[in-house]
Amino acid sequence: MDGTPEAQTDRGFFGRPLFEDPAARALSRVGVIDVGSNSVRLVVFDGAARSPAYFYNEKVMAGLGSGMNNGGGNKLNPEGRIRALSAIRRFVSLAEGMEIPPLSATATAAVRNADDGPDFCEEVFRETGLRLQVIDGEEEARLSAQGVLLGWPGADGLACDIGGSSMELARIEAGQVGERATSALGPLRLESVKSGKKGRQKEIDAELERLKEVCGPHKRLYLVGGSWRAIAKLDMHRRGYPLSVLHDYRMTPKSVRATLDWVADFDLEELRGDVGLSSARISLVPIAGEVLRRLMSTMGTKEIYVSAYGIREGLLYEQMPERLRARDPLIEAARHSEAMNARLPGFGRVLYDFVSPLFTTGKVDARLIKTACLLHDVSWRAHPDYRAELCFDNATRSNLGGIDHEGRVFLGLALLHRYKNSRPGTRFDDVLKLLDENQIWRAEVLGKALRFGAMFSMAQPERMGKLRYHPRKGSLELLLPPSSAPLYGEVAAARFASLGKALKCDTQVKLTRG
């Protein structure tokens, strides 16, 4: 449950908080406009730069590239152009109202390939004062791959970004972007192929072989782009998957093929309502599916990771110095949340030292334990009747990088037990199926340890005491300095007993000298 297939670093937990770094403060609120072939989007990032929150996120399905090379010449779709310009006007005005620094704005395949692309850029500048940076395909591939690195710091595999008019591929090794290439395999563009499905298949195969020569095959594939995410949503729906979070959703080639076959038997308009997709997005799924089938086969794909991060996040990553890129996104997000929301910021580290003797076997990712300690008190303002459930929902549904779906559920369950002694009710049964019984038990132990340790949080950290856990002897000891003895009251004793019961241990309290 490490959330990533790569090695992790501990520097982000014990070093200086990232959000106190001047370079991070400069990135505390960054606005990005992405003008794609199918959609135009404004994203404003906020908070911890290494794992930013989405302060604002709005998308317009303008369809700039719709119909290009399909009897209408090599020009932007006229209606799409009007819609895109209207959206950009709104986005620039919104950014001014938010008083954010100058926007970063990029335009990709449709604008760079269209004969009237330069004219469109000039019109945008005249109307809004915004200069669109038209990037080439290889640069688009690089930025998308950097977006993947924002979520998986040490990613290793192929990042594949599909847009409306193009598809980019970049090789990522040891957290660095390597070879990259672009192609005309976007579904909007493939719609215009005259010779139908057979002609598309021939073109797809030829292009993929060329991409393979440049970037090479790899068993792991990171999927970026709306059409891929639409396929992932459909896969979730077909499987009855209990979480709706797309980032780090994992698929196999077998599952993808089964989903594409399943979709072929449905009316797309009827299906789109069930999965929350727009008509414009789901209409591209069949052709995108043709590309994905052949992509998996050509590249020898075994593992598929869905990325919610792409070119916009890559632009944010671009502005980070290396020392910020190296930080753990999960820990940084948790530390920022503790600093902003906890009653006693900084206590999470003390709490981690207190509970860590219970987890010396390495069967639980230390990053998850640290994250739980940092987040143990950030929901204290919620109503007591709903606090436990809110903690679970926040962990399993919020925007977090560096954590997989099993890790989300483990973290949510631990934080639920921080506020609730008993096991959760039936509302959580489906989600808990992502964990085995041992993981569920360990999350319960962690939550009860947090619940007990929090009894000392209003005192000086040095008065916490220490836990000694002897699983083979079946004993759990609490060593308290004499000055802390009054803190061990009736409620604390009940919580310590509950922790011991979860561990199947006898409990004992000992006063230390001094």
C-alpha cells in the first residue's frame, strides 16, 4: 500500500516543512489555462505546492479540433473557436478576480496544426491580453510526463497522453523524463480517416510501431487524458468498483479489453448518464478504445495506472526547484493540512514517535502511519456525530498523490477509529473489500493508538510517555513520567484497554523515574 511503484524518501517528514520554503510560497497559488483539441480548462492550484489542492477547476468542451481535415480544411472548428475564446475570456476575468499571478497558458495539437492557429492566438491576445504558448508534440509529451511525476515521484514506465487531435508518449525512468514522441492518434483526428475502421487500424498500427522505436516497450503504462479517464470510469462501473477516485486506479489489459467489449453492447447516450460523462467525451471512447487495445499490445503492457495529473500539473512541476520535486507528495499534503487545520500543529510528529513501537514489523507502510498521525486532528471542527465518517470520506475521496487505493482505505479506516472505537457500519463494507483482514486489523490498531495518544496532546509533548509492545509475550506497557500520571485518567485508561484488546495483549502502566 505504498501508493507508488517506486522508492520513497523520508526527507519530507523530518525536514523543513515544504510550505515554509520561499520557493513553495511562490507557488502557493498558480493558474494554468490549457487549450486542447477537445476542451479548454482553467486550473488554479493552491496550498502545498508539492501536492496542491485544486482551488478552482473549470472545463469547457469547446471542440476546437473537431472536423479538422474532414472536409473543412485544416482549420479550427468555427463554433469551437467561438466557444474557446468565450471560455478564455471568462477564465482570464476569473483569474483577475482571484488576484493570482500571471497565468500560464498553453495550446496543443489543434492550434499548432491548424492553418488559422496563429490567427486564433492573436485574437486571444487582442481580446484578453493572454499570450498562448503553442507547444510542439514532444514538449507536450514532456510536460504530461512531468504531471505524472507530480503524482508518482519515482515513476518508471511510459506516460501516454491522449488528446483530441494527438497522442504523446514519453519514457520515464527513475523519476526522469527520457525519450518522447508525438503522433496524430487523437480520436477527433482519427474520426476523419476516410477508409473507416480498417484504415484507422492500419494507421494506428503504423504510428504505434514508430512510437515503439522511439520510446521502446514497457510493462507499465501511465494513462493521461480525458478519453483514457472515460475508459477508466467505464471500467469502474462495469466492475462495481467501490471507489470513484480515478488517480492511481489500476487496470490490467484483460480488464480493459473486457470493458471495451462490454461498452460495445450499450447505447453510449444511455451509458454516459450512469458514469457521469458528457456526450462529447463518451462519443470518443470507441475510437480511443481502438487505440488503447493496440497500444497495450504493441508496448507489451502488463500494468496500467490512471493519472489524474497531466500537462497542467506538469506546468506546475516545471516551476519547482529540484529540492521541492524530491519531496513526498503525500507527506507534504498531510503536513500542510496539519499546519492549517489541527489544534496543535506539530504534534503529529510526536504522536508518530509514540505509536511507532506498535509497527516494527514493516507490514504497514511507515508513510501511512506518519500521514495518519499528521491528519489525526484536522477534522476536529466537524460535528462529533459525523467526525469519524468525515475522516474516512476525506481520506478515500480527496485529491492526494503518492497513495494507492488500498492506502486510502487503510488511512481512512485508521482515522475513523481515531474517533470511533467500534468497527464501521455497513456503509463502508464495499470499500473495505479492498483490504484483507490483516490490513483492517492493523488500521484499527493504528486508529486506537491515535485515539489513546491524543489524550496527551494538550500537554507538553515531552510528557507523552512511551509504549513498549511485546507481541510474543502478549504484553503492552505504557511508561509514563511521574509528571504525566494525572493525565492518565478514567477515559485514557479505557482507551488504553481498548488498544490492548485490539492487540490481544495484557496492559500495564509503569511510572518512570525523573
